[in-house]
Amino acid sequence: MKLALPLALVFAGAMPAFAQDTAVSGISSISFDVGLGAISRPKYYGADETHVEAWGTVRDLEISGFGGRSSEDNGFSILPNLNTIGPREEDDDDHLRGMDDISRAYEAGVKVAYHYGETTGYATVRKGFGGHHGVVGEFGADYRFKPAERWTMWVGAEAKYGDSKFNDTYFGVTEGESVTSGYDEYKPGGGINAASARFEARYSLTDSTAVIGEVKYTRLLGDSADSPLVEKKSQPSIRLGVIHRLNFNF
């Protein structure tokens, strides 16, 4: 997510102006994490080979007041949910020879979560722009625990879904691509395309800064897993980085 830090700077710069409206909105505070590090993951959806690249994020948005809630509260929350998917180019891997390039995709939508103690269940839905124009999302659950004062850990599982437009973009082979690549023409349908299990550990350096690491195992499913572009259905990833918590109180 290479646009994460520029987006964070724009968001942070907009906070003073946003604060002028809080008397109407009733929002008392906004906080979120910004982070940067490195990630090892497959070169593209379904790739056998992995590569290491820079990783950035803006995540864990919390809004207090006017329907927002903190992560310590029980009950429902509804918040914006954003994501980006990097470009896929023919030169990225020999197995993509003859396939059309896919530009960077941007996704915007909402996340609905239910918090109960240390457990959070959630579902997201987003609309794609740029590289794909499909509808995507996830649903799953996380459990948080603290084995020591500075350590916080999460274990979780989720399923990912995409409509036919999304799955066709990243797993399909058009008639023209079949001619240039040698793959059989393939048009996957929509539905659940992957399931994941993850473990994340966070070590707090200060009250607002921490080192994080995550190990994630993803398995492609359904029509997406059957794509001729998929070399390997197992898609593991490892990331390591530093995050900083930004807080804006109004």
C-alpha cells in the first residue's frame, strides 16, 4: 500500500479544519496507526515465487463520539474501510507473459465490526476503482491477548470474497490473452476466493510507537484457485515494521 503515508499526511493535515465541525458532528477524537516496513509475499495472486517490497499502512481507525467507539468498548462500530492493490505487469513473472497489465487499484467502502471483550468479529465491503471495478471484502474474527506488559498479540481467521468483475480481473484469461499467453480462456465467477489465518505480535516501544510482525497463511479457493494463472494455491506472507499512533482530540 504505497499510498498509505501520503494519505496519512493529507488526513493529518486536514484535522485542524475537521475540528471546526466537531461542534455539529459530536466527534470528540479520531485516532489511527500509520506504519512502514517490509513484507515478503507472492509476486501476484497465485504466484509460486515470493518477493520482498516496502510496506506501508494506515489502519485501526477509531472515532469517539457520535456513534464512534473505542476498541475497548463492547458493541457495534461502523467505520470507513480503504485498500489498494499494487499493479500487476507482464514483466513481473514469466508466467504472466502474454497477459495484459493491470494498473493499481483503489478500494473504498465500510467495515462493520462487533466487539465483545477481546474478540472482534467483522465484515467489510469495498468498491474498486482503477485496476478493477469489482466489489470485494472480507469477513472474519480476531482475538487479542497480552502475554506481557509491552506485548499485544492477535490471532485471527477470515474469508475473502470478490464478485465476478474482481475475480475475472486477477484470475481470468480473456480470448485475446489466451492467444498471446497460451493459456486456455478462463472466466471465473464471483464468490469466496480465499481463506486466511494470521498471527500478529506488537511490542510497544512507547505509548504511541511499536514494532509489529505478522505471519499470514492464505489459501486460494473456488474458481479463483482453479485459474490457469495460479501456480500455487498456498499464499503465505510475512511482514515486519514500525507503527505510530496518531491522536486528534477535539
